[in-house]
Amino acid sequence: MTEKTKAVILQAHKYGDNKLILNTFSEKFGRMSFSVVISQNKNRASVLPYCQPLFQNEIEYTGGNSEIKKVKSISPAFNYVSIPKSPAKMSVVMFLSECLLKTLTYSEGNSDLYGFLSTSLQLLDEESFKGRNFHLKFLMQLSKYIGFYPYNRFSKEDPCFDISKSRFCQDVRGSLHFIRPPYSEIFSKILDSDILTCEDIPLNGSERSFLLEKILDYYRYNFENFREIRSLDILQTVFHD
């Protein structure tokens, strides 16, 4: 039986001479894997342009209960315009796809989470949107959907963020993972912003770099497999110098 779902590509890797294995996050069933044939026929359109990291597709497939479904057809659910031609935005996409691959591991549908991924990426694709702080806000907003969003906000009474407790505290003595002022206050502003207003938070390269490292520490504390992010160096070069 043939089924359809929308899916965001997290990773694609070659299998054999003429196939790709696609790791995706789908709207209906969460994590799904697909095999798709790469056509050798010059007269047939290639699927390769649709299989880039974080591209959004409509996938028709077969495979029943098999772990890897067979793609019958694949077409864009949304056509990116500015992302493919922007090295800066592509560095964000490569970085976030690696983060999502490590965190979105469950096989059940979550339409709210899928909607967040889809609409956020469409916003990143807008020509006028620079996206300098996009990855910071995206990761913190993602934490709301996967279960470890901070409980409270910065205040004079609770100025330090304890990563191990997911909350702002009066002090962090005894904690190995924390954010102190003034960065904790900026971190709180990121939490209170949306993706658009987060762009208005003034950050220089070193501040952006420090906050990203702390957000990654936050993820590492909550995910054992969240260690090395290979695309991080490229992102740091583009946005944090």
C-alpha cells in the first residue's frame, strides 16, 4: 500500500551505486528512513536537489512495517529560494541538521514540532532575514518540544542559570554547568524573544560564540550522544568571528 507524508531531510548518504538512504523527521510518524533510487537516465529529473539537509518534501512511499521505506515519488513541500544560494544560511542548515539528527530520535508523530521546524526554516529562507541569531533561538525553542525548556527567567534574585536544573538560581555553587551574568541575562532575553525579535538582540562575535557553546552544553547535559558537532567550526567562522 502506498502512503504519503511530509518530511524534513536530516541526512542523506549514498547506498550502493544508485541509491540514497534518507534519514528524515516526518509529520506523521517522527523519525523515518527511506531508500530512493538515483536515476541514471539523463531524461529523468534527479531527486538529488530534494535530498539536501533540512529540505522539506512530500514523500510517497511503500514498505509496510519495514524499517526503511521505499520512495515512490518525492517532491518539494516548500521551495527554498535564499537558503541554497547563501553560504551563511547553508552553514546554519548544516549545523542544525546535525543537531536534529542527534535529538529527534523517536518514531511517533508530533505535528506541533513538525510545524515549528517547517515554519522556522521558511522564515530563515526569506531574502530579507539575515539569521545571525537564528540558531540560538531555534535550539532553545526546540528544547521546549523535546522536554527540557528552562523553567524560569533571569531576575535580580535569580541571576545565574544552572544547566543541570534547567532554571535560574540565586547562585550556582556546586554546579559544574552554568551561565553567569551578564550572559545569563542575554540568555534569558533569547528565551523571551521569538525568532524575529531575537535578531534584534545585539551580540558581537564572541558573545554569540559563548552563548552557543553554553546552549550546546545544555544539550550535551540532556543527550548522551550530543558530543562532537562536526559542522560547528564552519558556523563559528561565518557568524562568530
